[in-house]
Amino acid sequence: MPAHVRANFRERCLQVLQEIEEARGEGRTIIYLDEINFTKRSVLLREWSRKNTNLTIDNEEIYVGYRSVIASMTEEAGITLIHK
């Protein structure tokens, strides 16, 4: 990472920490929030079959849906929301 990028990142981190301390000093609730996507594609890339036979694939098994999750928590209350 170039030195100026590292310095900028460090400066921004210090600024965020300062803002968090100011919010705590004002008695504001700090909410930590994160999101994630779970995906799955259940198809084998290689498979074996007997001579002169065809492989069959069930499309419902190949394209399994995805799940998105948003979760939030606070220091005081722990996990406050999980939305799927």
C-alpha cells in the first residue's frame, strides 16, 4: 500500500474514533450494523457416468437461492435486530 494511502487511512480511522468518543460523551447510543449474503450453487464440476449413459441434472438442485442478512447490535443491549 502506498505511503500516502496508508496515511490517509490512518487519519480517517483516528477521525472516526474521535467521533465515536464524542457520541459517547453526548450519551448517544452507538449501533453497529453489518450485512452479509449467503449463496450456494450445488453443482459438481466433474462427474462420472457409465459408458453410453447420459447424466441428468435437476435444475432445482443447481440454482439454490440466496439469503441476505442484516444484523445490528449495541454495547448496552447486545444484538438488537436480525433481519433476513
